[in-house]
Amino acid sequence: MFTPQGPTLRELAVQALSSVERGYDLLAPKFDATPFRTPRRVLEAVESALGPLGPFEDGLDVCCGTGAGTDVLRRLCERRVVGVDFSAGMLGVARSSLPADPAGPAVHWVRADARRLPFDRAFDLAASFGAFGHFLPRERPALFAQVYAALRPGGRFVFPVAAPPRVGSRPYWALWGFDAAMRVRNALWRPRFVMYYRTFRLPEVREELAGAGFTVETAPLEDLGRLPDGSPRCRLVVARRG
């Protein structure tokens, strides 16, 4: 599906009936040929917005997948970049797709659950791209607390958030239908596959970040344009550790 290099419908079905970890292990070799990978234009817009906030020494890519966001961080950080994910398959692809660059920062890959990060005040920049749908709302405060602990004082946790689709539009119903199907699947089948698109609402996320100790700001990613009503298509959340 999606492209000739992408997963087949059968492969997607097998992945969807697996756990999150096992599903991504299976998907990893073809993940970059699917729409699930963060689009390059979003990555470039985030990189452009972060440039004036630097320089950064050490960066952490939370739920790095095949390393698209890690590649952004290694162009922004001077000393070290760490990609962390709990899928061994995704880390394997990331490791092979981002070879060491002697002129750039050191890049390390760590297999770990983002809800139990093995770092303490080790980074001045953390980022995440497209992973939050894999965390239930009740899990996010602990996740944000882990990222907070991994940052040095003054460090920033950043991620893009797209504007929600207009109520009643085709994208709105597509996301609603996907989430509904996923809830039915998880009610009837084990292991669960957690992936919901409509549970990550910016007002709630801001409160949860503040509850973890962050000072939260947002900025429009102007490179991605604006909606007909003038609002940005995508914002960058910048949460700063005190």
C-alpha cells in the first residue's frame, strides 16, 4: 500500500493485530515508505524554528523511530544526539540509515520505554515527532515528567502540533473513524495497539506540561502556512525546564 516500496495490506493487518512494540518491529523496514513518517516539510520547519533558539550541545529524540527527527537534532546539536525508542526494529533501521558523521555530533541509540527514560539532566534539547498518539492521556503526565528529568535546567522540550481538522470535514471524520475502529479493536483483541489521533489536545497538553514543571510557549510554524481563517496550520510547542 501507499507506495510500491511500502507495506502490503496483509502486512499492515498483521501489524495492527500485534502489540505496539511488535507492530513497529514488523513495520520498521518499510516505515519510511508510509505516510506515518513525519513529512520532510514538517521536519524542516521545526529545524528552521529551532535554529535561533540554539546553540544546543546535547539532544534527545524521544520515540525516535527510524531517526527522521534524530537527523534534525544532529544538525542543531554540537556534541551528542541520542535517539531512544522501545522498538528494536526501528532502532536497527535508524542506525543503518544515519551513519556516523565525523564532522558532526556523536549519535547514540538507546532502547528504552519513554515512560522510563534512563537519563538525568543530560540534555539541553529534547524533541518528539508524531509519537504521542501511542500514549493514553493518563500516561502523558508521567511521560512529560520523564522528559523534564532528562533535561538540564533551562533545557527545552519541543514538538510540532498540527491544527485540528475542521469539524465535519473529511479529515475530521477520517480521524474520528480511525479512533473509533481502534477502540473497538482494543476492546476485542489482545495485545492492545495504542494509537489514537484525537486524544492529543493542545489545551490539555499545555496543562500537563505545566504540571510537570515546564514553562510552555507556542509559536506558529510559518513555513507550513496558514488556514483560510488565518490560524497556523501547525504550531511548535516549546516547553522550558526551569
